[in-house]
Amino acid sequence: MKKHIAVLAGDGIGPEITNGGIAVLEAVAKKFGHAFTFEPLLIGGCAIDATGGPLPRETVDRCLAADSVLLGAVGGPKWDRLSGEIRPEKGLLGIRKAMGLYSNVRPAKLWKALADASPLKTPLVENGIEIIVVRELTGGIYFGKRGSFEDGACGETAWDTEQYSVTEIERITKIACELARKRSKRIVSVDKANVLESSRLWRRTVHSYAEKHYPDVAVSDMLVDNCAMQIVKNPAQFDILLTSNMFGDILSDEAAQVTGSIGMLASSSLGDGTRGLYEPIHGSAPDIAGQNLANPIATILSCAMMLRDSFGLIEECGAVETAVARVLEEGYRTADIFSAGMKKVGCRKMAELIAERI
């Protein structure tokens, strides 16, 4: 199989972790007889420095021509004072929208070898945790109308709009229901329907769509504030969480930390086709950039999701996940998951070890 992959390394630790992902994909290609080519492209702060904007037209065009896209991270203190329209994060939102990627699937899994890394007490995690957050990606408050104005009494005042349509809610519900059918056939839909009109539409639409098209899938509701509490109180109760853009952004990070380290969590963003955007859910970590301290496993697991979900390479995906498990069982750890008695390694070495075990 021949596949062309666009690589948006981005800022901070982005180049280090995407290099780790590429090393593992190259090992997969060698092992299974595939040919993967990689094309580096600009996004985020580095794109602003080079072109004046966070998402050059060339990046969009080349991503649309690729078979899939691997992304590192964007942003950093260097660009914090820029206006909202040209901040690095605008590039991330822009590429998702340009590629038509409306669903973000974020598995938060507690690996057996990392049970001690969870901040929760042992009884809460001893049976394992695997929460999959299905997050709507191109609607909601992040893409709603916004603005600011001067208020004579209060000074500058800013506003953002949360907006969803039935179509947007139905298509993300379909993604969650299809996934549920392969797992426990149950979904918890998270909203704020006691306050927000958009959440009331969300709740009605999720239930009506699921009942009509997926009667075998059980859908229950939970308010977002209660869900945030339940993730740390009893995370094992959850399987699939279906929620909006902003709520999913927050809850997936919380779920990630419960599983031990945000450096372990991958994600996939997909639309109607097979071309996807694969990225770790953590940020650019500018404080450790260039120091060989980052954990590349989230990016490597994102590559595994690419192999499975965009390329249909089930065995190859399993090989990557098995290699990750082996390295962890052998006691190798990057700084974020290190504990006494383990073998501390850097970003490059961790990627090398996983690649060697493909």
C-alpha cells in the first residue's frame, strides 16, 4: 500500500513528537511492505513567522491532496499577544473546517502498566478505565459569531455565540452510535440543557436520531458539571461520552489526566470520507520544547488510529499498540509518567524503542 501523509509539526514539542510518529510509521511500512511518504507543512506559530498567518493556503491544499494528516501541536507564549484572527490556534480550527472534519474521537485509556500513574485511588482504577469522548468539532461556541464593544460603564466587553443545528448534532450522534455498536451499546450525552437553549436542542436531537436509527443503543443524559465530577468520582461508569465542541475539549483533557498523563492520549478527527487529521490531545508544551523530554506515545497512538481508521490497516494498528504496551511493561518511561524503579528515557529513545518492537 502507498500512502502520502501530510505532517503539520507545528510549534513547541510538535516537531519532536511527530518525528517519533514518523519513525514508528516507517517501521510499520518496513515490516508490512507498505510505502509511506511524508510532506512537512506549516501551521500555527511557525506559519505566522514564515507567512504572516497561521494557516497558509498551501497547507490547506496539500492536506486536501494527502491521504491523511499527522499534526503535532500549535501555540506558545511567543504568539500570545496576537489578535484572535491570527493566533496559532486559529490555524488548527481552520484546517479542521477546511478538511470537513466534524467528529473528534478521543480515547482515554488507562494502560495496565500505568495504573500507578493515575492520580485516583486504586479502588477507582483497579478495573481499568477506557472513556471515549466523541466531540463535535466544527460547530458550537468556537465557531459562533463573536465580537467586542466598548461599554461606557464597564469598559471593553466581549461576546461569543454557542450555536448548533439539527444537522450538526445528527451527524456527530451517528458517529457515536456506530462506535457504541462496536462496544457496550451505551452512550452518555453531555450537555447543559438546564440553562442553554443550544443544549436543549442537542438533547432532543440526540435522542430522536438515536431512537429512530439506532434503537439498540441506550442513550442517557448528564449535565456537564456533573459529568466533570463523575469522571474523577467513578470513571469506570463511562464508556462513550457524546458532547459539544467546548464541553468535549474540557472533558477529554480531564479524562486524559485521570488515566495518568495527557502525554498518552491520541485522537482522530474525521468527516464523511477516510482522510483524517490525527493528533495528540496535549498542547505544544513550550517549557520543554527542544529538550528531548516530551512523551511521543500520544502521537504514536494517533498514528495507530490513522492506520486503522483512514487506511484500513487493522493488523498494523494492533502492532503499534502492542509495541507500546511492551515498552511500558518493560519499564521504560518518559518524564511525565516516570516513577521510582522505572527506566527513564527521552522522547527520541521512547520512539526508537517502540519502533524496534513493531
